[in-house]
Amino acid sequence: QKGGYKHFMLKEIFEQPRVVADCLTGRIDRETGSAWLPELEPLPAPERLFIVACGTSYHAGLWGMYLMEQWAGIPTRVEIASELRYRDPILGPGDTVVAISQSGETADTLAGIQLAKARGAKVIGLCNVVGSSVAREADVVLYTQAGPEISVASTKAMCSQLTLLTLMALVWGRKRGVLPAEVAAKCLPALEALPAELDAALPGMRDRAKALCRVYSEARSFLYLGRGLYYPMALEGALKLKEISYIHAEGYAAGEMKHGPIALIDPKFPSFALAPVDALYPKVKSNLQEVQARGGKIVALTHPGADLDVDHPWEVPAGWGPLATFFMLPALQLFAYEMADYLGKDVDQPRNLAKSVTVE
Ligand code: M6R
């Protein structure tokens, strides 16, 4: 069932173009040219949003926060489910909670849903497995339609979560009358173009990942750096690397580096930067100069036309606006995958981990 791929993880990474297409299926109103999520129609657009999840799904939620705020004007908090469940959060009727879970069986996320419901909040479940506990407990379910994810390391599920969060921000932004005109005009055509562009880019990304992991296979630790939308991606890149290759990695907001982690930088402690050419590019670039000044080696995911003078600039297609993320994410996944495979690790079944964490 691996479809000719060596591991499920690799197969699932390469399925991402199809995952984006499937997630969009039936969710674009051709008459108005806008995103359409019939499940959300009966609900008013939220005034305040809590996103609750664990692991990779939490990183997807953190990314979604940027779009919910910028496109839909909804104040959004993103919470790690195991933290939310033991706090006394200010949450009640009128609030909306989006619980994100690939499996739909994560114990802490389910507890977060129960807490939200007990306090009278509306819960929207965003999950992949049809009929799962999250799907049953939520008031409204949006399926990510990514197909079964076998590898313990979540890849294509995150891609589908990002797609769905993008659609939700479009729907709510429009409903609230605040969706920026440029986003309304450009986002859906760009999303629809994504599968073909991603398909074309993935083989080259894999080759680059394979070559790079051989250069860095001796590293004992990596610092992943990003800003804005790419801060959650830095967290995700670090999580992927540590969970399957067992190389320690930390994801950090690039601007936080000088508040501590910069002390770690030396020629044996490489950084993996997310440096898209966007409004924050000059800021990330100057963070990377600080790393270089301390002898730190750098791999930097960036875009064509970037003027980064780092050890290993890695250009990926830019796409439109925040959708650039959809090219950065598989590059991070492939780097972790190739590293784990090169080091001879059990890629699909990493030690100490289960696919769904059904106990706390
Ligand atoms: O099924 P869920 O999305 O609720 O799972 C959440 C995490 O357990 C999961 O994303 C985990 O972090 C993955 N192994 C990451 O690759």
C-alpha cells in the first residue's frame, strides 16, 4: 500500500497536491467565486475564537490564527489542549472553539472540547477521521478529507488543515464584511493552482533535502527560526526532525533568538531558517546575520530573487501571499524524512510514539 514509496511518510508527503485539491472539492461556490463551507452556514461568524489542538495540529492552528485575525478580523487564541483543560479559561456562551485533530481521538483535545461545551461555547471540530470522537462530540464538523494518514509523523493532514483554515478565514472574513479585496480576488484562484505547482516542485525539493541532510547528518541539534506565519512552521520543522530522526531541534520565533538561544550558536549548531521574501524578510535576514557572526551554519528556505548570503539557501516557489507556506511545509517534511532515512531510523514508527495519543 506504499504505492512504490519506501515509507508511508514519503507517500503522504507526495500526496499533498491531491490533498489540497480534495479539501477544496465542493467548497467553492462557482457562481460567486467564493469559499463555501455549508457546515458553517447556520452559525454566525465568531466574535472571538479559541483554537485547541496538540502537536502538529496545534502548529496548524497557530498558523490559522494569522489568517483569522488579518482576513476575518476575529480575535483568536490558540491553546495547547493539555494546558487549556486544566486552566480556568474565560470561555462561555458566544465563544467559538475550533478543535483540530487528525485522528479525532486525541485525549487532551477531546477534554478541551468537553470543557468548552460545558461552558456553553460552540465547538467546531476540524478532523480527518470520519465518525471519530472529535467528530461526534463537536457541534459542527468540518472534515479535512486528506485520506488515511498511516505514518506517525503527520504530514498531509497538516496540509489539509491549513487548506481548511484558509477557507474558514475566507468564509468568516466575507461574512463579517472585512475580507480584504485582494484576498477575495486572489486567494481561491491561487489555492486552485496549488496542486499542479506543488506536484511540479516536490521531486526537486526531495533531491535538495537528500543532499542537504548528508551535509548536516552529524549535527546533534538544530535551531529552527521563523517569523509571522513561518514561526509555526519553524515549530513544525523542529517537531518533524526530532520525532523521526531523534536529532534535537528547537523551533523559535526569530526575533526571540537574541533573548537567549543565540548563546547556543557555534559552528557545530546549525540553524534552519524560514526566510520567505515577504514583509518580514529584512528582519529574518538580519537575524541570520547575527547567527553567522557567531560562526553558525545556516540552511534557509527562501524564494527566488532572495539575496541571502548563507551556507545553504534553498529556494522554493513563492506562490501567492500566505500560500507560500504550502511550499515551505513539504520542504521541512522532506528534510526531516531524508535525515531520518539516511540515519537508518524507523521513519514510519518512531520509537516511543503512537499515531493517536488516546491517553493523557
Ligand atoms: O490526531 P491529532 O491531530 O490530534 O494528533 C496530534 C498530535 O499527537 C500529532 O500531531 C503528533 O504531534 C504527530 N506525531 C506529529 O507529527
